[in-house]
Amino acid sequence: MNRMLIAAVLALATSAAMADLTVKEPWVRATVPQQTATGAFMQITAPKAARLIEARSPVAGVVQIHEMSMDNNVMRMREVSGIDLPAGKAVELKPGGYHVMLMDLKAPIAEGQAVPLTLVIEHADKKRENVEVKATARALGATGDMPHKH
Ligand SMILES: [Cu+2]
């Protein structure tokens, strides 16, 4: 990842923060040819209790909110109706846990690509807010936080 891209990601994280809610380090797992689904991960902190109820992305035909868990030593994913965001507490969407599932991908996602995501947040008063983030694609198998190598 080059420096300009990192700057762009940081700028986007800042603009998301102005929308009242913080989304840190959004990223998407890059895909290999023929792969039609992938996951998006991030850390969301809501200043007041809220709920992530929906996600959208122009790169995918279907976007769902998933939870991954171990069931008899088998990793399983299931769709959930949303993720609670307790006030002031960072909620992590990460491999092996909650994630935004991007399915029916329209094209492969290359490492370094910025993937636009819209997070639909429902506040306690039932008002909805769309939070736009750009998730950076990381190579298959990559984990951890912002890449420091290169
Ligand atoms: Cu999934």
C-alpha cells in the first residue's frame, strides 16, 4: 500500500468520525479469480447506543451481516439481523467473528483496491443514518491492523 492511499484511508476515517460514529481500519479481504464472496472488517464505535442493521456496497450483488462461530469444530457463518453497538465501546468486525459479507461480487477485488461500503446505523430513536466508508482490500490471509511493511 502506498502512502497516498494510507492518507486517503485516514481522511475517510476522519470524515466517518464527523458523522458521529467512528469506523476504524475498514478493510476487505482481496479475492482470487472465481471467488464470488468475501468479508469486510472494521472497528465501529458509536458515541450513543446504536445498531448496525444493514450494509451495502456497489461491488456486491448481495451484502449481509454475518456472524462466524465454531460449531463442533467447524467454522460456520450465519446471517444476523444486526450488530449492537454499545455506547462508547469499540465493536470489532473481524475474521472469525462478525463481518460484513459481500456476495455475488461483480468483479474480483484486488489488493489495495478501495471498496466503498455504506453502513446503515439505527439509533435508539429509530432514526437511521448512512455512514460511508472506504475499505481497503488486503491480500488473502492478511490479518492484523494497518499494514506497516513496504
Ligand atoms: Cu460471512
